[in-house]
Amino acid sequence: MSSVLEIERPRDGVLVLRMNRPAELNALNTEMVAALHRELDLLSTDRRTRVVVLTGAGRGFCAGLDLGGYGEIPGTEELGPVQKTLATQTDIATLVQKIRRLPQVFVAGVNGAAAGGGLALVCACDVRIAATPAVFAVSFIKVGFSGCDIGTSWLLPRLVGAGRAHELMLTARRFGSEEALRIGLLADVVDAEHLTARIDRCIDDLLASPPMSLALTKRGMWLALEMPAFDTAVEMENRQQVLTSATTDQPEAMAAYVQHRSPVYHNR
């Protein structure tokens, strides 16, 4: 376990990744990014974990790139400045690509400030729940870079609409949790003391679904956003339904629903 990333398993099927640089509002540095990569790589072959909660320690979720010093990626010492910068950029951006590709459902527990790369991590998650004090900002353009970074130019418009996303990327203004809820970035906002309980209720709902159904729904809902044609989406959905109907978990889910009891799944 890395000191900059706390790892917890509060119950079967659930993993909590807590970014742990509270004095820096969990800003990203080489150590933090490397720790996140290690855990995401482990999840790619983890058949036990179905839900991942990504959150932060202290009063911040993630303030983005550590402007006080990101550090140097091992193995880049002999590279030129352009090549080294590209390696750093790719190292960070690949985090959101991995989150998107993994079968586990990611829940962002936004406990505080989520700016720049922190906002990108929030956008990459499948469900986003925040505490009332949380604040958000795209931020990149404020420090001299493009406002399009770490997948934000693709993710944010699909979550809040192009018009609002473009304004947020161009101005980099801060906005609070209530606005984030109103524009569709968040699924819910609760008082800080109720954030853990609200996430637990979300996890209850997620784990009530069969493992394959949950994983395919995540894959299908994101793929549908990339499809140019309605009929293509329907064809994908048809195949997902055939696959899930062939599992033993599907009739168990139906029986449990009809009988008003908790289902027992075997991922078969």
C-alpha cells in the first residue's frame, strides 16, 4: 500500500481508493499517479471487485497537477524536454482511459475541491456523488495550457452538454456542488457528514445487479456515446441482452426481484 494512496476493502466486491496527500489537496505527482496506475492495472484481472470508490483524504478530492513540483517519471532522464513533457502528459491522461476501460463501476466520492486533473478523474467515473462543500474547475487554461486536457474535452460535453462545457473550459471558473448537480455533472449532493452513507446506498444498488450485467452496462453506456447511429446502439444492446440472458445469474436476479429477497450471484 502506498502512503499517497490508501486502499480499503469495506465489504466484499468493493474497493476504495483514497488519494492521500491532504496537505496538497491530493494534487497529482509522480508518486500518486504511479500508485493509481498500479491499482488500476491490478483491477484489470480482478474478478472479485465490482465497484470502486475514488475519493480524497482531508478537505480536497484532487486539486489537479501539483504545481509545486510534479516530479520526474523514472526512465525519462535521458529524454529531451518535449519528449519528457509528452511522457508526463501521457502518464496522467492514461489514468482516465484505464478507468473508462475497466469493467468495474467507478463511483467518485467528491469530498472537496476537484480541479484540473481532479475534475477529469471525476468525469471519468461512472457515478458522481459530492459533498456540499465540493468545488469544481477545469483550470488548465488558467495556468497557460489548453483548456482541453486529460479527456475533459470529450467527457465534459457529454455529461453537461457542449454549450455549458465549452464555457467552463474557456473561462476555467470555479463552480459549486449545487451548480454541478443542476447541470448534470453530479448524480447527487449531500452534506459532508452524509457522503459515505449516500455512497453506500449507491453501492447497495450497484451490487444488487448481476456482475456481468453491471460490467456490460458500463461498457455499453459509454460505447453508445461514441456511436453515430441509433441502429448501431440497438444492435449492441441486442447482443448484450443475449449474453446476459445466457448466464445463471439472470434467472436468479429475476427470481429475487419477484420474491422480494436479496439475490445470490456466482458470476456464471
